[in-house]
Amino acid sequence: MASILGRTTIFLIAFGGLESGAFAASAVASGAHIPERVENLSATIDMIWVLIAATLVMLMQIGFMLIEAGTVRTKNAISVAQKNMLDFAFSTVAFAVIGFGLAFGATTNWLPISTGGGLFFLENISGTSATFFIFQVMFCGTCATIVSGAVAERMRLRAYILLSVILSGVVYPIFTQWAWGNALGPSSGAFLANAGFVDFAGSTVVHATGGWFALAACLIIGARQGRFTEGPPIRIGGHSAVLSSAGALFLFIGWIGFNGGSTMAASKEVPEIILNTVLAGAAGGAVGYGMMWFRGAMLPERAVNGTIGGLVAITAGCHLVSPASALLLGAVGSLAANAANHFLETRLRIDDAVGAVGVHGVAGVVGTLGLALLAPADVLPAGSRLAQLLIQAEGSALNMVWSFGTGIVVILAARSFISLRASPEEEALGLNAAEHGAQLGTDHLQAKIEMLLQSDFHGGERLAVEVGDDTELLTTSLNNLMDRLEAAEAARSSQARSMRTVEEAQRLAAFGEVASECILLIHQGRIRSANIAATELFGCPEDQLLDSRPEDLVPPDMREAMTGWLEAGNDAVQHARILRAIGTEVPVELRFRQIELDGHDVVVLRMTDLSEREEARRQIYHLAMHDTLTDLPNRELFNRNLRTALDRRQETMLTALLLVDIDRFKDINDLHGHPSGDTVLVAVAERLRNGVRACDTVARLGGDEFAIVYTNISFPNQALDLAYRILQNVSQPLLLPTGTTIHPRASVGLAICPLDAEDMELLIRDADMALYSAKKRGRNGFQRYKPEMGRLQHLRQELEADLSEALSRDEFELYYQPRTDVLNGEVAGFEALLRWNRKDVQVSPVDFISIAEETGLIVPIGAWAIREACRTAMEELDGSCISVNVSARQFHTPDLIEAVTLALAESGLPASHLELEITESVLIDDDDIAIRVLNEIRQLGVHVALDDFGTGYSSLSYLTRFAFDTIKIDRSFIQAQDEKTWHVIRSVLSMSAGLGIEVVAEGVETTEQLDRLAREGCSLIQGFLISQPLSAKAAAQFIRSGPKHAAGALARLDNTGAGLMPS
């Protein structure tokens, strides 16, 4: 090759000399045109140099091919060589058709993309531009071939050629337009070049473009098989470091033309450029080798990649930097290339077969940025190092984004219609044979042996002998070796099998005598032997089993399966049922094993009785699906049964879901102990179970929550009737372990499918909302789901969240409603009524008291109300009597007495001026506890009032069993118009007078009601007729003014002469 180049050079120079001679003769003859001739000779010499340089650059294709062929395994070397040859061919065509025009045509629109300028298909090419094209197409080929090495050994040739065409026809030319587009003339699209971007011979334009495109390809196509495992990456060293080293030297030679020819003229700068190129490449190789000095083996790829990294780094600024700077750039480029490849391999686990990304991409960036720091400042186009560094960095960043980003998009798009990667089988075989049907040395033989070892080897497989092949003798020898090994293994196996048969027979005989499991020996489809355990399992003598067919031991529906299991033979495990002599079926586990006994093939059938195991499994399943306390289905089984009921529901039938919650169950646990709570749960479960049909499901969901799936009903009222019966059944008297008798109460919420919901989750949600509504309405009731319940629950949740912070925010306030003595018209006291100012809006007690009860917030709120009422009564209401409501939840807490004692002590209010109002619900659960708490309150000197008297079921009985100072007749009696109700009021007044209990009439709103109460002998009244609830300040003013209505009523009574009690 060197000889050819030399002769070509001599010829061209001689040709130029002939022209020079002709020029001299002509000059003598004519004495003119000498400057033109000199210019022509100079152009010819420039052209010769550029063509020589282009030829040297083309040698780099050979260098790349040798490096890649030496770096990969033999089985892929032909594929690599074909890729290098074909990518140059296809990239040349693509660059000629469209790429050259995109790269160097002038831009005529606002986009920085050329419209060709007549250069598409080389339409307007001339001599000078033809030379320029020849040199540039070598650059384009170099860029395209970089990708080949990165994706070697796994990318299909067709896919690679497609990517090469796109890279050389579009991706590379567009960036070339930005960086070099003004090479043939002014172009607005060359915005990087116009801004002063310097990349003399293509560190970025050529090498980094190929490197970043290769990175995109490596990411998408993935690593070679076996490259990365759980531990460190597996090094695939290739088959010939000699080839790769030779390739590096070819690249070194070609780089002289790569950088030297970029002057496009045989100028005086060429020697300095070549000098810098040689120095940088040498420095890169030395540093690449030196990096392995203290790391064990000197890996050849480090020196090779170091050399190329140094050459790439110097390429951008070889015409500007000094020799010393060239050495530095080469060394840094080598370091950066090898370090980047090591990082990609070990940290990111990216498989780059030849290290193209580090060598071309990273080293290209190093060279592009480095020239701004090392070149003399006065030769930099940007005018200063900082300005030059910024434009260099902009160009490098733009190149990476463009090349890598476009590569990702193009490769992903290509993957949708073409297979990018060879199959695992093709990769194992090697792309030489898989894609080219070619062989190189013993690569195909090695691949076949690897595939043979990786397959399920059953004996008899041999390597195919190809007559006339270089490996024919080696393949035949390997097959002969496998024949001998297989024969020896067969003999050894036969001997071992015979020994095992003897040992098996001995073991079997001993085992059969002592085994607790049934053992049957079967030969030719008949039972030939059975042990004692077999006779016990089948309940018959041994002779009844002998000579029978195994299929006769199982039910008819399993006989065909038994035949198949016996034919299947060795080590099979099955589950079946056997027939005992008495006709019962027993579940068993069958194990089949085929042995050779006395020269006969015998099947050993072992049967294990699974009766106890199946029973245990049923018990475990029952425990997993049922509540251990009540033995009711748990939530899991409830969900399954509910889903089944909904799935099997007939179109004309309804299915109801009822959720049952025991009222105040926590109080039962707290007051009577957990054993009593368990008693209540068991009793409620039994009462629920007795109240439904066998086809219905009663489940305990957890705690005190139960559920009933009520199936196959025709009308919604059937579900409502069941809810009513549940309440009646649950509330029956129940004797606790403590000896106390209670009446449990429950709340029920129900929803009906499909009237309320068809989906299981929605049905449960709706029933839960209905249960919530039932509890909110005072418990001991039932509610069916209504659509508005969802909105109310959402509002309730908001109230609950704010209520927890209301006390700390000082949002509560007490209002005071006067209690007036009819006899003298004076204020006898006040009832403190709680109000909540939520976000400047007053919330009705009806909306938040129940929430406070359920959440337990009523306890601290109630304690605050007692303290505040006592303080206000003493400080602002002249020590007036004050009445405070106490909830059931607060009444049953041990803190009530302490809260009352503390409030009296802090305020100084006399105990006799404080009255606590309780409702009948406080007294329902436990008489003894209620009596104890009431006695403790009275011992403090505090009065107790029974509020809402007459609304419960046992009001009159409470008057005899509990000691009250006051009873308050509920407003529903006062508002009544019928005489029967007034007879009741008259009876209450008469009985209270006999017991020495004061009576307060609530809800008095008209003078007629006041007059009637006065005539009946009721002396204390409370209601809107006298006053609405007042703030503390207004209540104090009310004391001073006095109630007018009561005074007027008294005056009218006096005028009529009527007494205060009926005659």
C-alpha cells in the first residue's frame, strides 16, 4: 500500500512537473500568463495533497476493522469485517445523495438546515468541490463505522446498515452544517461556526457524533450474553490482540491524513499539524499503558484505546496548540477515554464492545474544550479564553444532545419494524454462521460445543462432520472421544443399576414389614405383594388383594386416572380415594416408583392414609375462616359468602346486607370486665344466628361488629322486619358472669341489592352509612340506606375533625336559660346549654353532641362545661343555682366526681347551687353503678335532676329506685293538647309532691301552657315564653329585670281566685 501511494505521488508530481515544463516553454514563447500558471500549479499540488490525505483517511477503515475484529471473538470476526466494509459503502452513497447537500449547502430559510444548494446527488459538483467531497466522505465513513464496534457481536447486519444510512445521510450532515456549513461559502445555518466554534478536523463533528450515537445504540440493544452477572463484569477479551494492535497502528497512520488533510491545502502548517498529531497519539498510548502499571495484567485494550483517545483529543485543535500542549491533550484524552469506559462498564453496566463511547465521545469533548485552554489566546476566534470555552462547551453539549437524542428516537423507531438484535441462539452460534453462513478457523466448532453443553444432553448427540473442512479431523476425534465416554458411562450405569436392584429388594423387604404405610408391588398390571399396613388400610386379608388390579381399589370415576399414573411410572405423586372393603372411601396420597426386581420391572405403590390430615386441614380452614369466640364466619368468609350471594342472586329476588353493632359495648367491657364482654358477644351471636334461616350468613367482622347476609327475599320490608326482630332478640335480659343482669342494645344499618347498590363494596359502604345513621339517631334502632346519608356522613366527618380542636381553640360557649318560680316570678336558677362557634358559625348541639359522645370528647368538654358554669354562676349571676347536663359517657367515667369537686373548689359556688341533669339512658345499663355514682354526687351536696322525664320506658320506676332532687317533664308533654297527657302530668306532679321532689316543666312557650301548669300546681317552669337561652351577660341583666310573663300569669291567677292546686 505504501508503495502504491508513493508511486501515485511521484506520478502526480511528475505530471505537475510536465505541466510546469510546458508552462516554462509557453512562458518563454509568449512571455505572459505566468501568475495564472503558478496559481494552477499551486491548486494542483493542494489537490494532490488532499487526495493523498483522503487515501490515508480511508486506511482508517482498515484500522477500525482490525481493531474490532481483534476485540471480538472469532465467531463474530467475519460479521465485524462485513459491517466495516458495508457501512463505508452505504454511508458514501447516503452522503453523496443527501448528506453532502445538508452539510455544506447554503441555508435559505430560518431553520439551521440546508436545502442542498444544488449539492444533492452531487448535481453541481466541480473539480474543487469534488476534491472537497472526497475528503469529507471519508470523515462521514469514519463517523458511521464508530457505531459498528460498540454494538459488535449482537446487532443484526440489516439493522446496522439502516442506522448507518440514517447517521451518514441525516444525523451527521445536519450537525456538520452547524459547525462547518460555511466551508464552501457563507451559510446562516452554520451558527456554531459563525459564532467562532473551532473543531479543526472533527473531534466533535466526526468522533463525538459517532460516539454518542453509539451510546444510544448500546443502551437500547443491551449487553452481550454473559457480559454482566451478579458480580463484576465479565471481560470478553477478543480472540486476537495482535489484530487490534495492528489496527491501532493503521489508525495512527491514517490520522496523519485525517488532521493534515483538513487544511485542504499543502500549506506550511501541515508539518506542525502532523507533529502535534503524532505527539498526542504517542502520549495517549503511553498513558493508556501506564494506567495498568500497578494493576496487574497489562490489558492490551487500554493502550489501544489510550492511543486513539489521544488522537481524537488533538483533532479539534491540532492547528493551534504547541507540541507541549499536544502531549498534554493526548495524555488527558487517553485518561478520559479509559476512565469513561471503565465507568460505563462497572457502574452503569453498559456493554461497549470496543470502548467507542469513551474513546470517541468523551475524548472528543476533552479535545474540543481543551483547545480553548491551551491554544494561544490571540489565535482564538472568540477573542478570549472564557468566551472561546463557552462556545466550545455549547457546541459539545449541542452535539451530545443532538446525536444521543436523535439516536434514541431513531433506534426505538427502527425497533418497531426491524429486528435489531440477533436471537440468543444466533448469538451463541456466532454471527459469522448465523448471518453470513461463513466460518473462521474453529469458531463454528467452538460454538457448536458450547450449544451442545448448554442443551439437555441425553446421549447420542454428536458434532456434525463437514467433509473438506479444516476442522474435519478435530471434529471426528471429538466424536470418537464422546463415543468412548458414553460407552464407559453406560457400562458403569448398568453395573450401578444392578447393585441398586439387589439393595432395593433387600430394603423393600425389610421396609414392607415395618412400614406403617400401605406398600403394594405391582407387576404386569396385577398386585403381587402387599404388606400388613395394606390389609389394615383396606380392611381385608392379604389374599383378597393379591392378583387384583390396582384400578379396582379406587372408585369408578378414578380408574382411568389410576391406569395413566401406573403407566407414567417413576416418582409420580398423586392424590386419590380408595375403596375399603366395607365400602367407605378414604383419601390417600399415592407414590409410584418403578424398580427392577429379579430382572422384572416392578412398580412400587405406596399409599398414605390422609384421613387425619384432611380432618386437620378442615379444622385449620374452619379456624382460618371463623371467629374463635363465637364460631361465626369471620370477615374473610363473610366477604366470600356475600360475593357468592350477589353473583347467584336471581334477577327478581333481593339480597340484603345488615350490619349490627352492639351499643356501648366498650362501656360493658369497662364496667363489667372483658369476660362479661365475651359473654355478651357469644349471646348476641347466638341470638343473631337463631333469628335467620340456614341459607343466610351471620358473621362477626371484629370487635362488636356483626353482619348478616339475608338472601332470596322478595320485598324490602322483609329486611326491615328482620332488623326489627334483631333488636327485639338482642335486647332480651342477659346474666353476666358478675351476677349482673343487663339488657344489651344494638344498632342496625341495612342496604339492599340491587335497590341500593349492586357492587359488593358499595353495598357494604351503604350499609355502614345506614348503621352510622342509626347510631346517630340515639342507637337501639335500625336504618335503611338513603342517598343523603353519604352527604351527612361527609359533613359529620368534617365536624368530628374540627370538634377535636374546638376546646383548645376556645370555640365553646355556654348559654343560660332561666328557670322561673311561678309563685313569685323570680329566677330560681339557670340551665347551662352548650354552644359551639365553629368558624364564626354556631353549630346546633344536635349536630355535634352525638359526635362528642362517640369519640369520647364529651368527657373533657363536659368537665369544661361544669367548671365554666360554676364560675359564671358565682362571678356573673350572683351565685344563682346552675344546672348542667351530664352525658351517659361522662357519667360512667371515674373523673366525673373529681371534675365536680374541682369546679366547686375553683369557683367557690356552694354545692347546693349546682345541679347535674342526667337522662334515663344513663340508668339503663347498670343499676348498681348508677346508684353508686348518684350517691357520691349527693354526698358532695350537689343536686341531681332527671331530664326528659317521660320519654323512656321505665320512667316511673326510676323515681322509686333512685334518689332525685328534681325531675324535668319533657317538652313533648307540655306541647300536647289532649287531656290524657295532662292527666299524666297531674299524676307526676302529685307523686313528686309526695316524694318531696321538685318538678320543672320544660318547653313552656305560650301563656295558656303557663296558666295550665300553674293551675295544676307546677311551680317551676322553663321555656321560650320566659326567655330563650342567653349569654352570660344577658343572663345577668335578666336577673335584674325579672320575668314578666310569670308575674302576669300569677296576677291573673290571683284575680280569678283560683288556687295553685286543683280542688
